[in-house]
Amino acid sequence: MLTLAVVLLAIDGTVLSLAVPSLTADLAPTATQLLWIGDVYSFALAGLLVTMGNVADRIGRKRLLLLGSVAFGAASAAAAFAPTPEVLIAARALLGIAGATLMPSTLSLVRAIFRDPRQRTTAIAVWSAGATGGAAAGPLIGGALLEHFWWGSVFLINLPVVVVIVTAGAVLLPESRGSSVAPVDLASAVLSVLAIVPLVYAVKHLAGHGADWTVAAGVAVGGLAGWWFVHRQRRLATPLLDLQLFRIPAFSGAVVANSLSVFAFSGLLFFFSQYLQLVRGFPPLLAGAAELPATIASIAVIAVIGVLVRRVGPGRSIGLGLAVAAVGMAGLALAEGMPTYAGLAVALAIVGLGIGVSMTLATDAVVAAAPRERAGAASAISETGYELGVALGIAVLGSLQTVFYRVALDPDAPSAVRESLASAAQALDPGSPLLAHAREAFTGGMQIASVCAALVLAVAAVVALRVIPNRQDGPREP
């Protein structure tokens, strides 16, 4: 049930990418609205994860998981029938709010149920395979639905899964909660949102539209709220965010490495599905199937992760996984300019393998380093880094791809062509030379974004090798 919940969240983060062409034809969103539709889900998740992790520790992780699942189903129905881009953005935000109740609950329940370190590592490998595999499988599921139904079907698929989670989870999952009975500090909860969302918006707006007063305002509001939040946590007897956790090298290094790896992987994945459809000409189902090598490789990690940790150690294993993913991402940049699919398949498998190893072990390092009574809060910190990585990856790499796409176009190209490749495909004849040039420009932008993602993964590998130790140095349970 726990893996099914995280699969649901991961799929919802990427399933929409294949629906972009049909969604664009139906709702006619601008390029900015399209980016918001893609990343507002992760913004809402990231802004509320720390708060919801603390709520889970207090009211019960199982209870919050079940309540959040019901809310997630209701928001999915609202998104499926959204009549305008604005309504869809709002519904996606509600999905993120509901999703924020699920992520820390699942991971902290894994910590509570599996107390033996080897069993916990295997369980987290399955959990991580659900996250990475779900993210990569989202386009396949979306493609299968879009072959027969309208774009809203990618949200309606959530409803039967929610029913299974709620009914089976109520029976099978044990309740688990932390020892604190102090109420969640509401001021800290508000400050955590104000610290995260404006800063993410500022980065997104700067990359997509350049510097203006809104960027300065976002940085100012986010920076001030972040400083105030940290100051308040140091004074509270029961803080919302336990800053002492960041003094544990395994914890802080794993959070940073995981966030950077997800930044690279998710940021590219959102636009890769569009590349397959709009440049390669794959129908939605085939485009989704074309991303399966990453899914299969990330799931295959379960079979080797235990042996790898025992022989290499967690720190070196995480660094090695990230380095492998960097090589795969660089290969993807090269393969995107080749006429055949084989190169893409190999590169995707390499990326999936590397990300699968690093994400599993980084998550395990976070969970093992924190005291059990703070499992929900620690899991929320890990997931906040994950979701910030997703949101910033889509915002920054997506905006960079858009910038390079527009730079490569002729200055006098029609506005529909300059807006996005999806809108260009709607406005131009399939055999138009201008559309062919737009596809070349989009491919060039994708290659540059892929190289940037490879560099980010290389940096994450260095961080992991230098910071994360090769033994668990967190607190020991009696």
C-alpha cells in the first residue's frame, strides 16, 4: 500500500507531460501557463511537506495517509474536468496539497514497520522504485489513455487507485506516530511556505522571462521568510524543522545529493515526452513505451542494491550511481540528435540505473540517520528536497530549453511558433519547412538542457562522495 501511494504521486507528477499537445489544443494555455500546469503540483507539495510531516508525527501517519488519499481523489476529479488553464492550475495545486499528506506518511511508516537495517534498505529500494519507476511509467500510462480518451483521463485514472489505497490501507497498515504531543506551530508552517514558494517562483520567472521587480520581490520575501523560519526553529522547544538533523553528514549530504539528482531527472523528463511526440513523431502510447528503459532499470536496482552497499558502502554507492546517471544524461544529449531510437534507449537505461541506486540509498541514509520519533519530520525534509528538485528541474531546465528553442528560431517567426513547439504543431501544416526548423530548434534546446542536467548530476556525485560517509552515523535505536 505504501509503495502504491508513492507510485500514484510519482505518476501524477509526470503523466501530464504526454497530454501537453492535446491539452494545448483544447485549453490553449500560454507557455507560462503550461509551465505552471506542470510544476505547481510540485510547488504545493514542497511548500507543505515539512508541515504535513509534523502533522503525521502527531495525529498518526496512517490516519493522515488515508485522509490525504481521499482528498487526492477529489482533486483529481476536479483536474480531469477543468474547463480553462486557470482552473487546471488551481486543481493541480490542490493535488499538491493533498499529495503533501501522503509522501512523509509513507516513508515514515516504512521506518516504523521495518526496523532491521537490511530489511529497511530493501523496503526503501522498493519504495524508491515506486517513485522513480512511477515517474518514468507516467508517460506510458498517459500514452495508453490518450490513445483512446481525452487529456482529462490522465487524472481520472487516480480514482480507482485511491479506492484501493483507502480500503486496503485501513485494514493492513498499522498506526504509527511520534512521541511529541505539542501542537504544530502554525507560524512556522506559514513561514515554511513563504520561504519556499516565492524563491522557486523567482528562479522560474528569471529563467523564463528575465529579471524584473517580481524576481526581486520573490527573492526578498522568500529570503526574509527563510531567515525568520530558521530563527524561530532555534527558539522553539518542539521545532517544525529539527535543524540538528543537518549536523549529521549522512542526512545533510543525502538530502542535497537527492535533490540535485531529481532536479536533473525530472526536469528533463517533462520535456522529453514532448520531444518524442513532436519531434520524433511518436504517438502517445509509443512515446510512453519509449521511456520504459528508465523504468525497468530503476526497478532492477532492487536486485543488486544490498550487494552494492555491502561491497562499496553507501556513500561511494550513491556517488557512483549519480556518476553513472551523469554519463547516461550526456549520452542522451548525443542520442537526441541521432535518427534512430537505439541510442535513446541505452541512455535512458543508464540514467534509470544510476538514479535508482542513488535515490534508494540517499533516502535510506536520511531515514536511518533520524531518530524514530522524528521519522515523519525527517521524511518530510527528504521529500521537500525531492519535490523542490522536481519543481526547480521543470522550471529551470524547462525554461532554459524554451530560451534556446526561441534563440534558434528566426526573429520574424510567427508568435505561435515562438510560443512553443506544441503550439507551432497546431498552427502549421505537418510538411511546413518552418515546422521542420522549429523541430530542429527544439532538439537543440533539449540537447543543451540534457548537458546541463548531466553537469548537475556530476556535481551531485561529488557532493555524495565527499559528504556522505560509508557507514551509518546516525542515532542508534536501543
